[in-house]
Amino acid sequence: MIVNRDLSGPKSLVRSFRNYLVMVSPPFFPSSASNSATVRNYVTKASNPTTASQTDISKVIVYNLENKFTAYSESVFSQGVRDVICDHDYVYIVGNDGKVTRLLYLESALLMFYIAVPT
């Protein structure tokens, strides 16, 4: 049995939306030695990696249950995620810092995925 790494580990919030599962990890301190490539990239791209590893973040994953792939994975939610709201074609992520991020569903001939767009 093959287990997707994005699906393993603790989750602080899980929502279903159409044929997607939206999962939020509990806040954690990022590390460049993390198993997750998304977390390692977050630390590497930070202007000050030392400060980045001292700020807790939450990882948000949108997983396509029908086709079994990760449609969105990002760790830019500092101070954690308060709630995830799924409405019509959008997924809204409400951060504990008061910021709202909207995920937009895009479909091409080969892929179906989400991108973050400014609200």
C-alpha cells in the first residue's frame, strides 16, 4: 500500500469540498531538515531563515480524492489557520493573523489544481 506523505501526520482541520479534501496541519516551527519539500522551500526562500524557523506556520493541503494527487500544498500561513470555508468554486483560508487567502480552481487538459489569489 502506498501512502501519500501529504495525508499522513496530525491535522488540526479537515474539510471536504467536491472531490477534494482540504487539510490543515497544526502550527509548527519550520525546519530546513523537514520531510516536507514545501516546508524546506519555505525556509530556503525566507529572507532570514533564522527568523523563519522561529515563526510557527501551518501547512494547507488540497488533495484530489478521485485522481489521488495533491492539487495544492503551501506553508505560508504564519500563526496558523483559523478556518477553511468552501463556497461555490472557491476555497477561502482564514488565517489567525486576520488574512484571507482565496484558492482558485484551474483546470487544464492535463491537470486540475488550485492557486492562491489575492482577496
